[in-house]
Amino acid sequence: MLEQVKREMNDYLVAALYHFVSLPRFQSLQAPLQAVCDKEKIKGTLLLAQEGINGTIAGPEASIRRVLAYLRGIPEFQELHHKESWSDHQPFYRMKVKLKREIVTMGVENIDPTTMAGEYVAPEAWNDIISDPDVVVVDVRNDYEIDIGSFQRAVNPETTSFTEFPAWVKAQSQPGGLLQDKPKVAMFCTGGIRCEKSTAYLKAQGFDEVYHLQGGILNYLETVPEKESLWEGECFVFDERVSVRHGLQPGEYEFCRGCRHPINAQDKAADTFELGVSCPHCYHDLDARRRERLRERQRQVTLAEQRNEAHIGASMDAKRKAAQQRREAIRQAQAAARLE
């Protein structure tokens, strides 16, 4: 019944997916996959690399199902798993299939999650693991994601990029560090992909007992009842929903268009908030030139909204066509005025 209500209230199915697999022919898959996604009129981003696929797409349910079926028709992706949620609006502006060196960038060679990753922990067993005082619980997401929510007892590595994680591990493995003497470690991230690499990295560094939350925070929020949850706050997601809560319901956050940091009502009430320009997280980092560029962009966004046109995410062809239509309307109005 709950799933039926979600479908009736939300028009867009959001599918988050990743799959580590040897994919030496990944470049040849880009164009056909882009064509299928464009044909189905879905939007989002999919990354292809020699180590597999990663991404999130959204669109009408039937279209998403067909794209997922297409992906699983590729031999290397037969065991592809995905996570579903629903949205009452399209959370992406365009569709991109990109080629990358890694599907999640850590910058360390010879790390193979398919053979080296840590032990999966189901959401139902996660509370017991992270409540054990002998376990170091590490949130491997970036600091701006952690700002709006995390698990109780979780350590924040204070990284701005996943590429900084190996240096954090090295520093914390020194005398006096959290990882000295290689304790039990439990890691988690949004959907599970970063943990595949981070746990594999720790195993490569000689850690024996390394765990990670199966399916990530999203799986936990969907599976574990809120009254039993050890999660605090909301979970950042990389699309226009910005954040989700228990049951994967939309959260209260939105993006600052100046810095893309998630902001809430309290942030928007601050003196340093300016729509489309700044928020308390970036106000003091903006110089006059950057601030004026952002203000001009916001003026264009406002004008586009007033004309009921897309601006953010609109293709250049669409923008040029809209501009041509406006110029033509003005020309016709001027010609009609001359005839009066």
C-alpha cells in the first residue's frame, strides 16, 4: 500500500546504481547507452570506467525499467543491482554518459573492490556493529554531506574529496591516531560505492576486520524503522532533491546556487544568504567579481522563470531557440506597430 501511494504521488522513479566489474571495452558502451537514455527521455548521470559503472538516473517508471533491462542485457552488468526512490519532480537537468578513469575517484592504483572489499553488514545488523565500543565507525563521505546528518558515534574525516581519504588513513594510523594498531573499522557512505573502495584500501593496508553498510545509508533509511534508527539528521543526495529522510522521503534542504552546499530554512534566514549567490557557507569566500557573476546568473534565472522557460540545465540549443523566439516576437510586434 505504501509503495502504491508513493507511485501515485510521485511521477519520477529514481534509480541509483553501481557495479564493479572488469570492463576494458567501456568506451564502446558510451554512445549506445547515451542513445538509449535519450530515446527513453530520462535524465541523470552514468559513469563508465574500466572498473565498471556508477550513476543515478530518473524518469517515468516504464522508461527507467527499460534502461535497467538494457543495462542488464550487457554481459558484464547481468548482476547489476540498483536502489529505487521516488520524486515528485525530475531531479536532474540533463542526461550524460561519461567516461572516467574510476567510477568513484580515490586515486589509488591496484585496489580491486571485487576481491578486496570488507565484510558487508545488512541494515538490520548495523546498529549492533556501530554500538560496539571496540569498533571505529567512519563516515567516508565528504564534509558537506556529513554536515546535515550522520550515524551516532561516527568519525568525520573532514575531507572535501574522496581522494583525501588515503592520506587521512595514513595520518590516523600513526601513534595516537584513531586507527593505530589496526582496530575493527565499520564504514558507511550514501549508496555503498565509496565503501567498496575504502574498505578494500584498508584491507590492502593490513586491516583484518573491516565492515561496511550494505547498500549504504539509503538502504538503511529505507529498511530500518525510524524508531529503531541510530541515524541523526538527513542524508545528502547528489541531485535536485538534495536530501532524504527515513523512508527516503524528501528532506528540507536545498542547494545554495553559489557553492552547492546544502542549506535549510535557518541558513536562508541568515544575513549572508542571497538567493542564487551566497549562503553562510560561502559568503566570506566570494570576491566582488564572482559575486556579480552569480547575481547576473540569478537575474537570468529569474527572467527565465517569468517567461516560463528553462534556464538551469537547459541545452544551449534550447536557449538559443528561446532567444530567437523572443527576438521574433519583438520584431513582429514592431512590424505590427508600424502598420497601425
